[in-house]
Amino acid sequence: MLLGKKRKLGRKIEEISVGEKLSITERIEDKDLLLYLGLTDDANPLYIQHDYASQTPFEKPIVPSIMLTGMVTSAISKYFPGPGSHVLGQEIEFPNPVYHYGKVELLFEIIEVNLPEHYIVMRIIGRNDKDETVVIGKVKVCPPHRLREIHSAALENF
């Protein structure tokens, strides 16, 4: 447990402005795909069986859409706004597949900052190696709340 240890939080909502952008690039490696599929117990042949996937319009195994969603939410938690953030809602589409060993460039842009209700809305566009759109959507995010000082009442939940 990390009681008393200071953890760096992401940016305050007051520090975030409409128009800010972040771009990150992720490469899909076998280890990442196998770890995801193992954790979720997902054995969809479209994700792992070359013989099956070769007979579909995709022609080869694809990356699960929810894994791409995980990359989006992970970037929000790690970078923008950062640690302490929480995804409140999302509307995401996957117009083109991402293939194993593919690269995805995700562009995040702040399109709304709602100070009174403490949330931001980000537009997300993801493109693959061929510059095709593979992720498009919006995510509503609660940036990290600033914490009060720890006192005895805060420890009642432990």
C-alpha cells in the first residue's frame, strides 16, 4: 500500500484548454496481443488463427477493437490529462482493421472543457501505417481531482 507516499497527478482541469493536442504512436507486438487475449480469455479465431482469418475479408488476423480502446484509455491515464484521470464515456468507431505488427498513431484533441461539471471532451483519431483511419471518436474524461490533506477520517475506508 502507498499510504503517505506522494503520487504525481495529471494536469488540473484549470490547466487544460480547448485545442490542445497530443500524438502518440503504438506498435502492436505479439506479446501485447497474447497478453490481452490471455487476460480476457478471448479465443476469437479472427484474432489468432491465420488459416481462419485468411478466408475472411480481412485476409489475416486483426487486433481486437477493445484492445485499441485500451490504448486510448491508457494514453489518457498516463499522459493527457494524466494520472488520476477517469474516462466517463466514449463513442468510438473502428472503420478499418489494425493488423498484427501494425502501428497506430493516435491524435487526441481537447474540444470541450467544462469547469463547473469537471470534465473535458477529447476527439480521437487513429491512423495506421497506410494513413487509413482505424479509430475515430470522442471520449469524455474527468481530469484528476486535487486531494485534500489526509487526516484520520480519510483512513476510515481502510
